[in-house]
Amino acid sequence: MFRNFKTVPYIIFGRGCFGQLDGILSERRSLSGSFMVFLVDSCFSDRDLKERIPLKPGDLQLWVEVEEEPTTGYVDRLTEQVRAFSDKLPAGVIGIGGGSALDLAKAVSLMLTNPGSSALYQGWDLVKNPGVYHVGVPTLSGTGAEISRTTVLCGPEKKLGINSDYAVFDQIVLDPELLAGAPPDQRFYTGMDCYIHCVESLTGSYLNPFSRSYGEKAISLCREVFLDPGPESDDNLMMASYLGGMSIACSQVGVCHALSYGLSFVLGVHHGIGNCLIFDHLEEYYPEGVAEFRIMMAKNGVELPRDIVPSAGDGEIRKMADVAFVLDPLWENALGPDWKEKMSPGRIRELYLRVLR
């Protein structure tokens, strides 16, 4: 059975295209006569972008906190804030920010039309009702959240995405000008999410001509950005993120992302940094990728913040291994259909010990 996957139907790309967001939303406003909800990374609360957001009287803007990984509890609280604001559904939910802000927008859109806690929908194809119209405006590039069918959340028991065709944005606005001013380290860690996506996709058992075509171009753009930067680096990074997301839409990620999920869930390490901390120890699985990653770190003057990983006890390491081990598609892509003969919770604990001690 071939996979039939959904992609974003409307995409606008180019420097300055954020200015067209008002016109795009005006059409939705006229169709529904309702309000818009803007979920905006709180880092922009004192920046010029704040004045450019096309708020209208009656709209709701919420500054979202993304210092920590998004949680199901936070999604539920945001959803309740929207419901308390009006007894009508909004005409749209617009996420502006990095991957976490975009994931929050996708999740709130879904939870406005589906009952219960967002924790109930962590998994594959559990969402029953289409969400509210939603738009993604990335201000960091690398996660691929703008194109993916996943909204990654830490729940009470696990870190796992709400994976659904209904999560896919209805519209994305890709304006490279919005990447300007991002802290260099944050830009690097987020960009490495894309690079690592591509390494895992291009070396995985799920690889096919579709995912290869997107992945090879995305990793080539990552090399331009982080090894030979030029005046179009932000444009290239934004396209790399989009193409890298398309690559894994028809394949999967692998060992690094499986381990990163456990690290984030138990110790609260942010996804981009967690990926980098783990990938630096995965020569056994991705020798060429790890070697190039280290060159990129040196070229960009990045030193991994190993001190942010707290000392973990045996119980915490076991919990991380339990979270990582159940991500069957990631392990199968990395190691093949017989992956359980090659990987075990005990082996996963050994890999975590490389990072933590």
C-alpha cells in the first residue's frame, strides 16, 4: 500500500511577503464573519514585528512561551482561552514564530473542534474532526513544522506528536526577512534539525525517489548555509526547512530524533539543542553526517552547551529509554524491519549514557 499524504495547499514565498498576510486573512474573514486568533512567540512582544501583525478589532492575540517544549497541558490552556474569548469558532488560527509556536497553532486549531485533552490525540491518525483554518508563519527555519502533519507535544506519559492530515497548515507564509535577528546559536540548532532530518532520511530504510529528491536538495542547501554562507543564506535555510520537511513526509527520521524525544520529555532539553547533543555521539550510525556536523559547528563557532544537560539518575535514563523505544517507525527507518533484533531499551540506555556522562 502506497502512502497517500497531504501537503500544504497554499504557499507564499519571498522577501517581504509577510505584508500580504492581511490580504490572505481578509478573504477568510469575509467568508465567516468571525475573529482571528494570533499565537505569537513572546520574544516578539518588544520587537518591530509586533506592529506588523494584521490585528483587527475583535481579534485575539496570545503571546506564547516556547522556552520549554510545548506540552499538552499548555495546548489545553490556550484552547480554553480562545473558547472563553468567544462562543463562536474563530475564522482562523495563525502561528507566528519558530517550530514550537507553529506546533501550538496547529494543536489549538485541532482542539477547538475535537473534545477532551490534546493528550488523547498523541499518536497517528487519532483526530476525528478537521480543525479551524490555520496559517503558519515561521520566524526560524529548520524544524519543518511549517510543512509537516505533526504537532510535537510533551504529554503526561510521553513526548509524541499529534500526527494527522488535519494538522497540516492551510496556508504558510515563508518570508526570509523574518529570520533576521535570530540569535546565532538558536539559528544553528534549529537549522541542524533540518540537516539531521536529511541525514536520517537519506540513510534510512524508508528512502525512496520522492524523499531522496527533496532530501538531497535540502541537505545541499544546509551545506551552503552553514559551510559557505552568502547573502541568500536565510532564503536558502527557509527553503531547506521546507524541502527537508517534505523529504520526511514520505519517509521518516531515525536514531537521533528517537533519542531526542526521550531527552526532551524527561529532562526538558529543547529539541534543536537535544538533537545536536545526541547527534554528536552517533558516529556508529551516521559517520559521514556526524563528521560534517562537527565541521559545521567549527565553521560557525558553535560549542555545544553540555552543561545544560543535568545529571540523570538510573530511573530517569530508564524513562528516557522507554519513551524512545516505542517510536517504532523511527527505529525501523534507521535499522530496518528487524530493528528489535538490533536495538533494545538496554542499548538505548547505553546511548544516553554517552550523552549524559
